[in-house]
Amino acid sequence: MKDQNCAYCMRGELLDKFGIYICDLSVSTLILFKEQSHPGRCIVAYKDHVGEIVEISDEERNAFFADVNRAAKAIHAAFHPDKLNYGAYGDTGRHLHVHLVPKYKDGYEWGGVFEMNPGKCLCQPEEYEEMVRKIKAAL
């Protein structure tokens, strides 16, 4: 099930506004968040357009969180954060997804809740390519 207005469902121009497709996982998609105030920040988006975790079976939920775990391990291996924050929202973009936000003791927002779209750190295409390469290598 896909929603024609959803960036996670349709990818392309809608996704390009804020993210870069990395790869498909077992039941989800791994996306690099373009705003990189937290180096290595990614999103794991469920494969179908559902708004709530309660809308999928226990088996699918377990597979989704296995994907989140796999992505988290890759981010830890590639970027060595001191902590990884997890955020699951969807008030306006009703598609099940989890933000994986690396936090660094000497970095932006250490000790506080991460800002959703701080708009402080956009990268050059080659920098994004290197981040994607590092994450894929760690998967």
C-alpha cells in the first residue's frame, strides 16, 4: 500500500527534499537525512504506508525493529557516536518511521533532545556519498 503524497512511499523528488536513499532492508528503507548536524543521522521507514506500529503484525513489527537495530549498528560502526537517539513521530507525515540520531559528547545538542530540522549543516554531494558508502560498508 502506497500513498502518492508520501516521500517514504514515492521517493523521488519528495524524498530528495530531505533525504537520500541508502538501501532497502528486510521490511523497510534506510535513508540518510540531509541535515547532518548529527553526523550519520538516518531514518528507517517501514515498507508500507501505515501510520502506527499497531497496524502491523507482531512478525512485521519484529522485522522492522530488527531493521532499526541493523541500521543502528551500522551507524555506530561508521560514525562512532557516544549515544544514538531514536525518535518515532508522525503527527503530520503519517508513515511509520524511526529517526536514528547520533549524538557526540563534544557535538551539537549533547545532553538535550535533538532538534527535528535544525537546518544548520547541509553537505556537498561527495560528503553524502562518503557517508552512504560508510553506512553500506557497515551493514
